[in-house]
Amino acid sequence: MAITGVNGGVSSNYANYYTTKNVGSTKDNSNVSTSTVELKTSTGGTKTEQIKTGYSNVNDYSQYLQGKYSYMNTGTTSMQGVPATVSVSSAFLKKCMNDPEKAKYLEENLAALPGCASYAVSHAQGTLTSISYKIDANGNITGISSGTNDPDGKIARENAERKAKESREREKKAEEKRAAKREEEKRAAKKMEEKRVSKENFAMQTERDVVVSKSEVKIPEKTSAYITQAINIGSNFNSYS
């Protein structure tokens, strides 16, 4: 089969595609012809398939292919219960609609995609959540699958709870640091206030001491001059005996 790799990536190139066995072909009244070919399957076997080419426009060719492969270019569908998308470039569709060999390549790979999806689901280490296959303008095929090992969300919830707890613990520690800093600032402010009050008290005490000292200074009084003079009382005064 032209697709290589199924779980995690699919890649192919039309240039490396082998020639399928053309059993026969018929042509209807229009330009569209039907060829009966043998195509390899995703399980390693082969199957006989009728393919049509000779379309005049991509829209008609796309409608024919979607009638056989309903998941092609129809948005998100489901494969094995997994949301899946299959996109084919309109440029490559244009190449295939009138080229039987390219058309065989395209249809073989489109038919193989559900088997690839089944393999991807059964071999995934977790639970697949999406599958996508893209065929570009040159026929290269890329497959991408996404999955999870926590389909019921238990691990996610546990991780969320753990992160929330860690966040609360970090916030608690941060708040403790902020509280300690505020307390330290309060102590520093109190100490500065005590120093300020102490300085003011010291200055006031010094001023009082200076006033008291000034009040205790004794200024000498001016000394009066006394004149001692002997007075003769005379005989007019009685004497006491």
C-alpha cells in the first residue's frame, strides 16, 4: 500500500507509487470512463475496485469520490469513534480526475484510511482525541494523531489541585514575608520615634538646667559706707545707777 506509517504520522509520495493491475475499463456515453482495477488493502490483501476518471471539473469528481469515501473533504467525521478529518487538495484532485494511475493511487489510499485509523487507535499508548489526514497538491500524504493519557480528566484535576495548593503555599509564604517586613518596619519606626523623643527630652532638660543655673547666680549688693561717729550725750541725760 502507498501509505507508510500509521501511528503519529503518515507519509507517501505519488512518485514512489507502484502501478496497480488494470483488469479492464468501460466508457459510458459521457467522457467519464470506468476502470476495474485491483488495489491493495490496509491489511496486506487486494480487492477489485471500479474507479472512474474523465471528469470535466473537480466538483463532479469530488462528488463521485465522496459517494464512495464519505469522509473526504467533509469536515470532521468519525473513525473508530475518534474525530477525524480527511483533506485532499483540489489541485491533486484536478490531476487525478483525468489520470487513471493517479486516480488509482488516490482511491487506494482513501480506502485505506479507516484501516490506518483503526491501527492508530489500537496501538496508541493513550486515548486518541483526533486524527487528521492530508493529501497535498503533489499527492504527499501526512497523518497526524493527537491523544491523551488522561481521558477522564483525573490526572488533570489532580495536577490542577496540586498547582492550586502550591500556589496557596507560595502566597502564604509571601504574606508571611510581607507581614514580617511590616513588623520590622514598625519596630524600626518605633525605635526612631524613641530616639527622637529621647533627643527632645534631652534638649528640654538641658534648657531647664541652663535656666536654673542662671537663677542661682548671686549678684553682689553694693556695699554701703558707714561712718562711725562718737556722740557726746552730755549731762542732760540721766544716768542709771
